[in-house]
Amino acid sequence: MPGTHSAALPETSDRREPRAPGSRIRSFVHQRNRLTEGQQSAWDRWWPEFGRDVDDVVAGGSWDPHAWFGRDAPVLLEIGSGMGETTAALAAAEPEIDHVAVEVFEPGLAQLLMRITDAELGNQRLLRGDAVDLLEGAVAPASLDGIRVYFPDPWPKRRHHKRRLVQPGFVALAASRIRDGGTLHLATDWPDYADRMRHVCAAQPALELRDESTPDSGWSRRPDWRPMTKFEARAVDEGRPVRDLLYSVVHPEAIGDVRSVTG
């Protein structure tokens, strides 16, 4: 799945200020990709209804997903939805939850639009752009019910590790945007990235590991409800371990606002 994105300190302010362009290392390289005829048709017809640009949301200064969906239901944010197969399957399996997918890869978003309309999913919306910009600039503290990051770009070369999404600042920011009792769910098939994720999340006091695979393993069991992605299937075929990390968010009584991944 295309990757979508150090340490930030909690702030007491509730302000959500966008950062200047170029002030942060991005966890992705955005290249314009040509859409197929079917994808372009879906985009032209359905994007105005189901999609928005992150930049537009951030420019508005606040974001009300309940108004977008037209109901007051739990909201889950998926960062890096790729071609959308897993995203659409989870939305179909969880009709009581509203799902928002953030992605920079237009063909993947267009393909997900096709899945949404084919399955008549009323509980799925799409955002094009940088999820970190969204979390920093528009998402209120403790407002999401969960964040999912499945198989983010591992940036395998050592000199590129700084581009990996899951860093201390991102984890602090993500945890601050999830309500008390909500969940942060990470999954990867890249061993050293999995170890780094586990280390970073263990250092975040608001996160408590759930569903350990074995006592004191530090890993969560793979949930049966998470669909098998093509990345996971390839990893299994190649003998690489797939790691899930599922955390409950437990905030102190007063939650501060982490405003950026860079402090």
C-alpha cells in the first residue's frame, strides 16, 4: 500500500495550526498517475459526492465528519488505502461505523470510488492528500474512534528511514486525535519497521497494547476481521512475518493538543 507518512510534545492549546509547506519530511513521493478510462469516469461522476482534498479541509480550519456523513456514528480514519480493496471490505463489514480513507494515489482513490458505488457503501468517504496535514490542521483532539495504518511504505533503505510514517511525533499526534478508549491499529510485513513501530508505541504513555499473541510478546494477534491484503499474501508466500500492533488509547483526564509531528 502506498506509504502515507521527531517527537512532538503535548500542548495545552486546542488550536490546530497548519505548518508551512516543505517544513516536514514527507513519507511519500506524490506523482501524478494516469487514470484508466473506467477510473476517470468514476472520478468525474463520484468524487464530488464522496471525496474531498485535504488541503481544502485544512483551509477550512476544522472538520466535521459527522456532517459529511449525515449521521452521528463512530469514525475511523485509514491512512494509506492503496487500491481500496481492504478499505471497502471493512466498510461493508462495519456498516455502523463511518470510514474515512486518506490517500495520495489518485488511481487508488478512483478504484475505491468504483468499489464504493458498486457495493452501495454509504459509510465510506475519501480524502486526497497528506494525512499528517489533516491530523495537524483539521482534526480535533480526541475526536476519532480509531486510526488504521496497514502496510505503510517501509522505505527499506537506511538513508530513507526518516521518511517512514510511524515515528514518535506521528504516534503522539495520532494518539492525541483518538478518543479515550479508541484504537490505533498498525500492521506491517517489514521486520525492522515492525520493531521500530513497537518501540515507538511502547514509549507513548497514552497507548496500551491489546490482544497479545503470546504473553509478553509485544505483538497483537492478527485479528480475523482484517482482510488479507496483497502485501500480506506476498509476505506470507515469501516467509516474512506479518505483525499487527493494536492499541487502546487511554488519555489522562485533561488531554493536550499535539499540533505537529516536529514540535
